[in-house]
Amino acid sequence: MSRVVGSHCMIWMIISVHVILLVLAQDGDQFEMYYFRGGNLHLDGMANTNDGPMHLTNNTVISTGHAMLKTPINFTASSPSSFTFSTEFVFAIFPLQKPPSYGQGMSFVVAPKIDLRANGTETSGLGLFNSENNNKTENHILAVELDTNQSPEAHDESDNHVGIDINSIVSVAYANASYYSKGKIKPLLLASGDRILVWIDYDGVEKLLNVTLAQVPKSTPVSPFLSSSIKPSVPLLSRSINLSEIFNETMFVGFSGSTGSTRSNQYVLAWSFKKGGKAQSLDISKIMDAPDQNSGS
Ligand SMILES: *[C@@H]1O[C@H](CO)[C@@H](O)[C@H](O)[C@H]1NC(C)=O
Ligand SMILES: *[C@@H]1O[C@H](CO)[C@@H](O)[C@H](O)[C@H]1NC(C)=O
Ligand SMILES: *[C@@H]1O[C@H](CO)[C@@H](O)[C@H](O)[C@H]1NC(C)=O
Ligand SMILES: *[C@@H]1O[C@H](CO)[C@@H](O)[C@H](O)[C@H]1NC(C)=O
Ligand SMILES: *[C@@H]1O[C@H](CO)[C@@H](O)[C@H](O)[C@H]1NC(C)=O
Ligand SMILES: *[C@@H]1O[C@H](CO)[C@@H](O)[C@H](O)[C@H]1NC(C)=O
Ligand SMILES: *[C@@H]1O[C@H](CO)[C@@H](O)[C@H](O)[C@H]1NC(C)=O
Ligand SMILES: *[C@@H]1O[C@H](CO)[C@@H](O)[C@H](O)[C@H]1NC(C)=O
């Protein structure tokens, strides 16, 4: 008898925990965006949303562009799991000079300030760092860079790599852009103009940050076509990081890009984010194309 009661208790405990988790999930900071004009974004520099997509950098030399969510995200150190977050986004980069010059690069960034211009220089600074603040723990910055230029000061080994940056333009982990498909590694060209999906997943308990890329199918799929169906099972980068040592309590999330003498049009075409769990899978059928690069806009 006591056994039956015990197992009932157990079941109720499990159900209650699930209900609590669901409520927390709805309560958390989360969003999904397919159109950015008029969105809840702080734009500066070259960044604009006039055509619908987030357009981070344009044909201006030696400049930066930022698009940050206006609403801060709270990462309170109440428990390790409170640092868990995930995000996915689709980007497209069009070089504005003939290859092999692809422009500087862009990044997804989590930073304690919404305005990154003071320290975020152009060229290899990616709008995030400068020679004064580079590699300073006071930065409290995590970035995932999509770097399209080989910069010696950033110790870059190629002009087509993905890196995890902690307080520094010198990445703690990096790899040439590629993705896993059917057990094979396929190369990706970041600045090809193709739409590329990026997943960034951080588990605050495991303290592991994963970055995964994949090519978005070129033909328009039937709706709904969730990004989860094309997510490679193996991440490109998987790095152990204790974000509670990096983040301040109040952080801003968004994107940063830069140009040098080499320029590119950088776009974010869709973006989902969630603090405390898995971001909503993007519906690929809803993702717009980047503006026509021959129309002059
Ligand atoms: C780039 O963006 C800046 C800032 O919005 C704007 O002043 C400039 O005209 C744009 N340049 C080009 C070439 O589109
Ligand atoms: C984040 O923290 C600030 C300051 O403690 C608070 O005012 C705000 O309501 C919090 N935001 C959320 C979404 O919990
Ligand atoms: C980050 O937190 C530290 C320590 O609490 C504080 O000194 C610093 O001002 C914060 N930085 C920002 C940009 O809020
Ligand atoms: C960054 O700073 C740390 C110590 O604060 C040092 O060990 C490391 O070598 C520096 N990295 C670079 C690339 O300068
Ligand atoms: C510039 O970087 C330094 C070092 O990280 C930081 O203390 C300072 O607050 C930053 N300044 C601005 C305006 O963001
Ligand atoms: C990355 O790409 C560069 C340039 O194509 C190449 O020289 C380098 O060997 C590659 N690195 C790895 C680890 O594959
Ligand atoms: C990161 O990737 C590793 C290896 O595939 C996996 O074991 C782990 O669960 C992943 N973590 C997150 C937060 O996605
Ligand atoms: C992570 O960092 C926090 C804050 O500095 C610290 O309390 C905790 O022990 C660290 N966890 C691990 C596993 O290093």
C-alpha cells in the first residue's frame, strides 16, 4: 500500500516539475523574428532594417554596424542552469569586391552594453574590440564570429572561419567554415551570398557551448519546414566555457559587423532566441531572401 502511495507521489512530483518547467519556459526571454523593420532593435553605424532584413554592413569602408535587441536579458547567477540559452539565425554575406576579398566579418554577440561603438572598432575588431580593451576580462563579451578576413592581429589562419570569442578578438576555439552532413564534412563559403543557418547552444550545467552551421536549402520548401530537420547532429565547434565567469547580470544580445578596406553586405534574415532552453526552430519557408544585389540598394 505504502508502495502504491509512494509511486503516486512520485508521479505527481514528476508532473509538477514538468508543469513548473513549462511555466518557466513561457516566462523566459524568447523571441522569433523573420522581419526586422520596426523591430525592437537598437541600430547604429551602418546597420539598418529598411528593406526588411537586418542589414549590418554596407559598401562603406572602415566602419561598423550593430543591431542589438533593446530588451536586456537577465543572467542571474541563481543556479548554473540560469545561464542556459540558445539561438539560431540565418545570415547571408555578399562580398563587394571580387574574391578573394570577402569583407571583414560579423558576429553574434552577448555584451553588457547595448552601445558597443566606444570599444568596437572596424576592420579586425569586428565592431567588438579595440587595441585598448582587447583581451580584458572587464569586457564581459561572448561572440561567435563569422570571420571573412585573415587578420594577423587576430591570429587568423583563414579568411573563412567561425570562432568563439571571449573578451578578445583572438578566438578560444575556431574552425574553417564547414558542416556535417550524412557523416561527411562539407565546406561552406561564408561570404557566398548563400543563406546559412547558425545554431548556438549553451548548457549552463554542462558548461558547453556548441556552434553548428548548415546550408539553407536553395529551393523554397513547403511550409512549415523547421530548421531542426536540417540541423547536423555534430557541431562545428564545441567548447567548454563557464559563462557565469564572463556574463554580467544584465546582458544584451545582437549582431555586430565591420568593414575595412575590404567590404561586404552582411544580412541577418531570421533570428530566434531563448534564455533557459531551446530556441524556437526557424521555419525555413518563412525566411526571406537577401535583397537583390544588382538592384543597387
Ligand atoms: C551605409 O550606411 C550608412 C549609415 O546608415 C549610410 O550613411 C551610408 O550612406 C550607407 N552607404 C552605402 C554605400 O549604402
Ligand atoms: C532584469 O533585471 C532588471 C534589474 O534587476 C529588472 O528591472 C528587470 O525586470 C529584469 N528583467 C526580466 C525580463 O526579468
Ligand atoms: C559588469 O559587472 C561588474 C561587476 O559587477 C561591474 O563592475 C561592471 O560595471 C559591469 N559592467 C557593465 C557594463 O555593466
Ligand atoms: C590574454 O590574456 C591572458 C591573461 O589575462 C593571457 O594569458 C593570454 O595570453 C592573452 N591572450 C592573448 C592572445 O594575448
Ligand atoms: C571599454 O572597454 C573597457 C574594458 O573592457 C570597459 O571597462 C569600458 O567600460 C568599455 N567602454 C565602453 C564605453 O563600453
Ligand atoms: C583552413 O583554411 C586555410 C585556407 O584555406 C588552410 O590553409 C588551413 O589549412 C585550413 N585549416 C584547417 C584546420 O583545415
Ligand atoms: C554539444 O555537442 C555535444 C557533442 O555533440 C553534445 O554532447 C552536447 O549535448 C551538446 N550540447 C548542447 C548544449 O547542445
Ligand atoms: C563557474 O564560475 C562560477 C563563478 O565564477 C563559479 O562559482 C563556479 O564554481 C564555476 N564552475 C566551474 C565548474 O568551474
